[in-house]
Amino acid sequence: MSDDVVEFKVRFRRRSGRIALAVVAVLALLVAWWAVSGTAAVAQGSAASSGVGHGDDCDYPDEEFWAVYAKDEAPVAVQTVRNEGRWPVEVISTRPEAYRFSPVPDDPRYDATFPSDPLLGAPPDDETSDRVTIPPGREASMWIIDPFRPENEFTRGGQMGAGDRIGVESATVQVWSLGIRRDADVAFYGTLWQSELTSDSEEFKSELSQLCES
């Protein structure tokens, strides 16, 4: 075997070794990138309001109950969503007709406040969006707008109700972090319910009076 052939084989092996090391390094970087993006997490924030909904004012409130709406009442609630990760995240509503976001306040001191009063209804669509970018440790308002309508598929991310009520307890969203998308559920402050009874009916008033007896 000539010296030239031996030298070629040595160079080929060295080059192959460098390529293999480069591939391993790239794969390791991708795995680390995926793992870091997986630390992105959004959760229920520090503020919530059920608007005209009837809350649990019992001496021993049910922690899983947020509010109930009569059939003729406009179900509008709002709560903040918090970025618990170390990186900015973009949160995208999978049901923009039911869940929409207000921008993150300029001043962090106002993270736990709402841009408008839910008692007055939901903000106009041009004041909200189906997505919001939340910096680490910050919060944004998520508006919950009549999630009980049939076209909103209330059973997804929620539950069927007891008796004459239907309920929802979370919102399914997409979370983008470091260029990677993940699905996530944002738990509500508690379950929101809608009764099949009207607000002026004696049956609905009786239902409200029985909340503390259940």
C-alpha cells in the first residue's frame, strides 16, 4: 500500500470523525433547545372576575365553583394568565370566539387589573386579540366570552353539568416558546356554570339559595 493511500485513509477517518462529532453536537443542541422550551408554562394568574355571574358567597365556599349564569345573562368573565417560565411566551387561543386576550400592561404594577369592567360586557374585538406575548413573570387578561354556546363546543376543556347546568373549567391554548409550539390548558379560577333557567324564575332563585346547602 502506497504512502498516498495511507495518508488518504487517515484524512478520511479524521474528517469522518469531525463530521460525526458535529452531528452529535447539533443533536445535543436540539435536545437542549427542546428541553428548555419545555420549561415554558402558563397558569391561572392572580386576578379574576365573573362579571354578572352569581358567585359562591357561602361561609364555606366551594373552591371548584366560580360562578353561575342564568340563561338570559351574558356570560362574560375575565382572569389573568401568568407566564411562569424563564422566557417570553406567545399564548394563542384555540377558540378566539370564546377566549381573547388584552395586551400586557406597560407597568407590571397593573398586571392584576383589568382594562375594562366585565360587568359592562366584553371589550370590542379590536381591543383584544386571539394571542398575546407575555414576558417572564408577567400577566395578561384573558376574556372568557360565552363559552357555553353550542358552536363553542363547551365540552372541550370543560365538563357537562349537573342537572340543568353546563360548565367549563379551563381553556385550551397554544404556547409558543423559543420557536416551539406546545398545547396547554389554562385552569379557570373555578368552574363557570350556565343554568337553563332564566334569572327571573323562582327555580333559578331557589337554585342560588341552595348553593350553600350542596
